[in-house]
Amino acid sequence: MSQIKFGTDGWRAIIAEDFTFANVARVAQATADYWQSETKNPKSEIFNHKLKVIIGYDRRFLSDRFAQITAEVFAGNNFEAVLTPEPTPTPCISFAVKNLGAVGGVMITASHNPPIFNGFKLKSHFGGSSDEATCKAVEKLLDKNPLQLKTKNLKLKTADIRPAHFAAIKKLVDFKLIAKSKLRVAHDALFGVGAGVFKTLLAKTNCKVTTLNGAHDILFGGICPEPLPKNYALGGAQLKKNPHDICLVTDGDADRIGAMDGRGNPLTNQQVIALLLHHLVRNRGGRGVVTKTFNTTAMVDKMCAAWNLPLTEVGIGFRFIAPEMMKPGALFGAEESGSVGFANHIPERDGIAAGLFLLEMLAMEKVSVNKIYAKLEKEFGPHRYDRYDAQYPLAKRAALMEFLKTNPPQKLLRSPLVKVDARDGVKFVAEDSTWLMLRGSGTEPVLRIYAEAKSDADVQKLLKLGVSLLRH
């Protein structure tokens, strides 16, 4: 039996190696056991809850079959299993869990990981990613009870849950303003499940929508479906020939947001986060607590200080942001990967809702996205950013982190070091707010090196320093 470990967001593994029908059934059984026991626990938030679960899947190889087996296991454990009839974005699943009063949800997806991976994401009753305690409890229940699988006389309930989610996110923005804006909107779906989403949302408006890289390709056109500039070459080339006002980018399961300008020049996710915060506060008059992971741009700190907004900094992974989004007075949550969440919505990252907020910003300001960001840099200083993912053996990771903690560089570029933050990986922060961070991926044998500085050239120097630290 393979060992199954939940990472930053669910369990992910290589298809046919560890991610097999048998192992998916084992995880589904443990999840069913956990939710069943919680509905009988008077101290649980789902005590006496109806045994209902929402199951969705993305476009990856065999995702539909893995979802079917998951549903069969839940049905065998006397759950009402609601299965989506076709590949569906993760935020739609999360919204349906809360909206339909389910005990939880399962999304079969490996999100932005390479095509050889698939995954099993857990969603809790509140409509967001399950926390670490829930994932650990499910892990402990693996193989504790025999597999209950119902296949005979099984009539699974299928439901297209997308319309309800789309209706909800339209209410978050001034949709009438977007509808009459005549915006030329491109959407690079990166071959993921978000393909066609913005065409559907903007169908009866006077916006022109073009979907790029929307084909169902289980190899994602040879890229990883992650909203990073290195993956924008295909879409960018199409935009150079056929310019738009903006290009929204969603990842493999459409819970993350990225963007390009209308001519295919990439915006980093950090820039998108700053633009969204600017829009929520300056254009919409939003007030409240902003939560960010500690690898998110320092521009957010400066914006919050200037606008007198409380800022909470948390560890990496949206599961650390979700609890903050459920507290009264929350406004916005963001992490470097392009994961953003909004008040008055589910405590979950939602790349589709984020796309609508960016369109609303353009409809309100009537200037290019580049001009809006240039104004932010003029006000808060230049914040340039990049990330490099290095292959690095898992076995050596702990020793490297220990070395970095105890042997930090004296300075970053020209600025003395003022802080070493080792809550998840190691982050070096300099006096001028320049920073460099090294952290292992929660899902792959990859070491991520993040850097932010005042110029693109300085960012590349920091990344080189980061790579040199791997060879200490």
C-alpha cells in the first residue's frame, strides 16, 4: 500500500504510480469515515449535518473516472453524492458545498502541477479548503475501515453547479457597468477547466471575448497550467497579432488568476494582487482586514500602511488565509501564486471572481492596466518580482533550510539584512524591503526561489544568489 500524505492543498501524486483507482478509493473511504464521525460529534460544526457531498473534476487524464469512483465510495457509505456532469472549476465546487449545505466536497485536480499528476482536494462545509487538522484526521483514518463501494443499482445524482456560482460572482461586482463597457477581453485558459467561462459570463454583454488555449488537452500544450509569465508564450503570441484590453489567465482548475496586458506582455501575480487591492479600496471604497501570505509583494504592506488598513501576514497556502476571511471585517486575502479571495463570498481562492473584479476596474477607470500599475509604482515605489523553481531532492531540504537559517547573507544587493523569517522555508528581508526567499514545494521535489527588488535586473541578481545558496 502506498503511503498517502496530504500537502499544501490536498493529496497529489503521479497518475498510475501512486494516484491509482485503488488509492483514490482508500482516500475517499477515509474521508467518508471522517465526515460521518464528525456529523455524530456534538462538538463538531457539522454535527447532525445531512450526509451530502459535492464531487467535481478537472480535465486531467482519467479525472472523470477518479471522480466516479469517489462518488461510488461515498454512495456506499450512505452519502448523497452529487457529481458534476463535466469538468468544472474548483471555485464552483467550493461554492456549491456551502450553497447546497453539504458536509464537504472533493475536487479531483492537481491544479497547476505537471500533466503527469492528479490530486484529491478536500473542501469543508464552509466552502473553502479543509484545514491541516482535517487533512491529518483523514490521513489517520486510511485503511481503518473496509472499503464500502456501491456500483450495483447506483443512480448517481449529477448536477451542473456552475450557473449558481456564476450568478453569485456577478453580484459581487457592478456587472451592468462591465456589460456596457465594450471591453475586449482575452482569456488564456492554459488548456484548463476555465476554458469558456468568461465567454459564458459575458455572453449577453457588449464585451468581446476571445478564449486562448481553450482546447481540452491532457498535456496542457506542453506547459504546466500555472499562471506564471514563463507559461504565457503561446497566448502572448496570439495577443501580439490580435490586441485586446486585457488578457485574464486562469490555472488548470481555475482557482488562480494571472494576467497579461492586451498585447501579451505578462503581469506578475504580485502586480495583479496590488491592482486588485487598489481597485477594492480606491474604486469600491472597501475597508477591512487584508490577509497575505508572507511571500506576497511588499507593495501590499505599503498600500495598507498608507490607507490605514489592518494587515495580517500568514504562512503559505490558502488554507491559512481562509480562516482569516471568515472573521468579521475581512476584505481581501492573497498569496503569491495568484490565489485571491474576497469578502462577502466563499473563503476560497476564486480566479473567476478575480477576473470579474479586474474587468470592473478597467470599466471604471477607462485607462489601460499598464497605466494603472504605473501609477501604483509611482506612489509606492517600484516592486519587481520573479520566481525560479529548481529541482532539489526532498531528502536534502531540511538540512539546507537549517543552514540558511543559521548562515544568512549579511546583505541583499546593497541593503543590510534586517530579518530572517523561517516559519515556512527561509525568507531574508533587507532594510529597503528587498527580499529573497527559498521554500520547498508542498507537492513536488522542487525548491522555489522567490525574489523582489526595485528593478528586474536586481531581481535576477537575487535569484542567482538564491541558486548559489543551494550549493552551500
